[in-house]
Amino acid sequence: MALKVAIQMDPIEHIDFDGDSSFMLGLEAERRGYSLIHYLAKDLSFRDGRVLARARSLRLRYERGNHYTLGDPALIDLAEMDVVLMRQDPPFDMAYITATHILQHIHPKTLVVNNPVAVRNAPEKLYVTHFDGVMPPTLISSDMEAIKTFREEHGDIILKPLFGNGGAGVFRLRPDDENLGSLLEMFTKLSREPVIVQRYLPEVRQGDKRIILIDGRPVGAVNRVPAAGEARSNMHVGGRPEKSMLTDREREICDIIGPHLKREGLIFVGIDVIGGYLTEINVTSPTGIQQINRFDGVQIEAEIWDAIEDALKRRVLA
């Protein structure tokens, strides 16, 4: 296929060269002979029934410090593209939700990956609640008394913003910690949204596993071990990646959620598992393929494009 591909993402000049998954998807697209354009979410417009983006042609190279070339900006009708990769990073806020509404106008005639309707309906920490038997003990609430009762029951807890990302605002509160009230006041001032409270999982010291699923099928995993003195395993706060295989329990979790992901058009998904519990389903701009590629000697980006091509063929035959 000679596809025309638009990548809606953050500024290409600021990517993490050693970890960015969008970069790898773009490189593989070029290897297949696809043409690429790049634009930011703020460059997206809806006018008189058309979805437009002020975009620039994009060329990529696996060359540190010289990894991209952008052309001159031009107004592009995204209905003329074959594929749009929705790859800007969260937060999952109203700007993100608005982008899904706009892109919905061209999907599926132009295939948006992931399906913007499904993305809108799948905020990462809430989406998990729709699957039985996979989450750790969890409370989502703004009710101080409910939160205190949950803490009394479980003692050691994790408190985090419901729509946060990248480990920002995640706190571990041991049973003797006196900061719960102050933290809840802080969250209340920052946002009207409930918070998410979970039983602390000591297994996180052995790692928080990122598992990549393509069309609902697990294709690889990387374990992320938190740094000493850190409750978060995110790589940008010092988490250490390790080679990992899937356990029977992790395959069971994938079997539970996989058919739903495929049915909803969520082609590229990253889930987080700690101690046999599913904590997040990342459908916005999942990462991890570079680390898995290095450890396992695979090319997950090629498998993702194979799945996208299959989706395009099914659309034609439908």
C-alpha cells in the first residue's frame, strides 16, 4: 500500500529519541513507502463540515540530533488522508476530548488510530473499571469520609488524580502518614474531579509491567522497576526498564480485555500490570515499543502497521 499518513502528535523536535513510539511508527511508515505529514493538536480545525490541519510534510531519520525534516506549513483536508495517527500525549482534558470529536467526522473513511470515539470513552484509569476481576481494590470518589474509610480498611494506599499522566501527582500514603487531608485539599483546589485511591501494591518494587496489545492481542512486555525511594516506575522519573515475559495471570488479563479492545477499534494499546493487577489501559498515545524491541529483537511498529493495513482492507471489503 502507498498510504498517505498524518501524525497528530507533540512537537517532533522535542521527542525522546530513545523512547518515543510515534517516532518508530513514522520510521516504519517511511520504510513502507508511505508519505507523512505532521501537525500539532492545536493546528486541527473544523470548518463547514471539513476537518483541516495546518500541517507540514515530514521526513524521519534514525540519527540523533538530526532525526527529522519538516516542510512548509499548508492547510490539509484530513479526509484526503488514508490514516491519521492520534498520538499527542495526555493530559486527557477537554482539549483532548474536543480533538476526538473533530476527528470523528472523518473516521472510518479516513482511518483514525485509535478510533476517536473509543478513545473518548476510555480514559485510562476509568476504563479499567469496566472489567471484572482485574483491578486492585480501588475507590474513585470526592467524598472525604469514603476515602478515610477506604484508608482505614487498606492502610497503605496510593492517591492520584483521576486524569493525570506520566506519574504526576501520585502519592503513597502509609498508615501513619498525616498528609491525607492536605493532599485532598490540594487536589480539590486544582480540579473538581474525583481522585482515585488504590491499595498500595508492594509488588511494584519488582516492577510495573507495560504490555503492548495490537488488535487486542499481546505482543510484548517490558518491566519498569522504580528507583530506590520512588513509588512511581515511569521511565522519566528514574524507572529502569527490564526484559520481561508475560505470566499466566497477565495473559488471562489480556484475554479478558482483548476482545473488547479489538471490537472498539483500539488497535495500539498499552496496559500496566502490577502484581497481577491491571492498573491502567492506555489508549491515547501508548509507549514502550522501543524498549521491547531492544530486549526481544522484534519490530512492534511493523506489527502495528500490519494491523492498520488489515483494518484498511476490511474497510474496503465491508
